[in-house]
Amino acid sequence: MNEDIIEPNNYVFIRLPSATLRITKLAPRSTIHLGKFGSFYADDIIGKSYGYTYEIKDDKHVDTIYSSEGLFPSSTVDADEEEDSEETENTFVPEEKEVGTNENTRDDPGVQKLSMTEIEALKRTASGEKIIETVIKSHAAFDKKSVYSQEKYKRRKQQKFLRRFTPCSVGSCEIVEYFQYKDHHRILELTSESLGLILSLANIRPGGKYIVIDETGGLVAGAMMERMGGEGMILFAHENEHPNMDVMKFMNFPEALVTQMIKTINLFELFYPEEEKDEKVLSEDILSKMKSSRRGQYYRRLARHIELQSIFQHICDGLFDGLILATTLETKPLLDKLIPALEGSRPLVVYNAAKEPLVAASHDLIADLRVLAPTILESRVRKYQVFPGRTHPEMTSKSGGGYVLWGTRVLPSKVQAGGKKRRKPNAPKPTSNGDAANKANVVAETWRDVPTETVA
């Protein structure tokens, strides 16, 4: 499968001019509806590369925009800022045209001469760029705005009237961006920065074996699979009867790859392995007399039993390379059970949207000699608008991105304090000259204790 090509029946993110994302499944011979931006046939983009921008026509077909302008036409302000760096000092620079300011600008709906009925009629007959051009010409106070205000006004109208979209491949960062504005509680308020911090601290790499308890719908496990490149194993422990991987399905992993890398286990099976019943191996004669449906059930139960025995053996041998907890469950019993499954010098990472549960867990780990230097970290990023002379933070943004508790598994679990042994009170002081020196010191100490006679 080529990751740069839009494959049929795959999920894709549709980036719209309004700066929002929509996720959709591109089934062949289907029509994709984008609300006010129109509809298009999925077959027109299946088989093409990600990253191109398309414009929807009236017949629901799309035209590819091959220029670098993307979702928005080139801005006059941006063009002025991208001057040729190779110009010499003697190059003639024309005098700048005097522009207005926003000092006398008022938000008055009456400055727009077009009515809503006329604008709706334009939507049915004209293209997006033609509508924007007509709206600007009908704005009585447009020439009184400053250059930057004019560009902002154009950008707002482009976000509203342009019928363009850009299909993007689905990755962990795109999923985080999508759910941050749609339902951030579903991914435990994770941000891209916090997710990257978790993966880095857990030392996720190809070929590793990791334990994860993931309540983000499989987002953390999917991000791990991206880094592991199809090599290694992930033990996915879950609370319910079946694991929740509703978010991971958007990442278009082949089903065979998911089955190969991810092994699932219920927390009850993890904490009480002795409750697992042994599966008897039936002979070929008995199997031949069984119905095909019952025979299939037997083979599935037997395969599951063998898989669980392999998981239990890995846990008992302590062969895992890392532990990640992204859950709202109490962490103390989970850590007590899973820390012995890690090899020495392996990381453990616990994520939570609140700080208080991690503070309690860190206190427990400080007293636990199996974990070295438990530390609570926080990732906080603020986006900026970056333009020459107009750089400032964005006016609205979400605060925080959760907290991360990080520690290192150490061996042995019991440590005896080092230092010099205390000498018995009557024992001679040791020296480097051997037994003869010790005897001489003893004699000297004896002579010092004898009282001297006084001379009359």
C-alpha cells in the first residue's frame, strides 16, 4: 500500500477553507457532502496524491489547483513580503501608495449594498472567486480600510465562499487536531505535544515490546504503531470485554498488521491468570465428527489460549521494554502489577489530564525502590501569529495538555545502604601495614593507659 496515494475505502481528512477538518471514508462510486462547500464524487480523487487542493464545480466534479496558493488565492500583502533577496541597493523602489486607516471605520451592515437574497443567488450561479469579487466591489467602506484589514476581510470571505478542499492523510497529529475541537474528552484532552512527549519518554522504537492501557480510543497505541514501523509487539490491556480502538480505525492500518502487533488482554485476565481455564487438545477423530462452526470455535479458543499463555510468560519473565498508562483508573494497583513485567532500565510513563492523581502516584513510586526518580512533567504550547511587525499570540486557544509522570525501572528491587562498617569499641584500628602494625598499636595503647610515677 502506497501511503502517499489516496486508496479506496480509506479514511481521509478533508481540510476546508474555514480551517476545520472533516473525516470521511472514500468509498468508490460515492458522493462526499461538505455542507455549504458543496459535494463531489469520491472517484475524482481516489488514486491521486495527498496534499493537492481541489475546487468543486457545479457538476460535482473537481478541478485540481496546481499552483502554490492552496486553499486561498495569493495575498497582496504576502506577495509584497516575499521580495527577491537578490535585489541590489540601487534597485528602483516605487513610491508606496497611500492607504487608509481603521480610525473612522464602523461596523455598519449598511455599507454592504448586496442583500442576502442577491448573495444566495450568486452562490447558485457564480464561482467562489466571482462572489468574493462582487461582495468587495459592493462594500462602500472597503477602500477606507488599511491594507491589512482589507486582506483580513478577503480571507474571511474566502473562508465563507470558496468551494475548495484539501485531502490529508490520517495520522496521530491530525486525529489530535480533529478531536481537540470536536470532542477533546474522548482522547483525555491529549495534545500533539503531550503525545510526542509520551512516546519520547517511553522510548518507543521498532522491535520493542510494550504494555499500554489506553483509554483514548487507541490513539496512543496507534501513535506507537506509527513509530514502531510494523516491528514489535504492543500488549493492549483493557477494562471492558473488548478493547476500545474506535479512534485507531481512522489511521488506516491493515487489519493483518494490527493483529500481528497488538495483543489484547482483559484486566481481569491480567490480575487473575489462575482463573484462565485450560483448553484441552482434541484428537483429529473427534474434530472430524464436529460441525464446521463448532470446529471453528474450538480453533479460535485454542489460539486464544496459546496467546494468553505466551503473554503470561512474557509478564512473568519481565521481558517488556516500556509501560504507558493513559487511563482514568487508579494507577497504584496497575503499577504494582505491571512494574515487575519491565526489564531493568526501562521507562514507565503515566498520563492524566489532571495533576492530582499523578502526585499521589509519584509519592508511592518515591517509596518504591523499583522505580528511579519519578518526575511529573507538563507540556504547554501557545500558538503565535507570525508576520513582520505583527507577531503576537493567538487571541483564543485551549489551555494545557495534561500531565505526564515518568520514571525508570531499576534492578535490584532491594538496595542495602553502603558505607564503612562501624568498629567495635575495643577493637584495634586497622592499618595498611598488616598484623605487625596492629600489634604495635595495641602495645602502644596499653603503655598509654599505665599511670606514670612521680619523682619526689
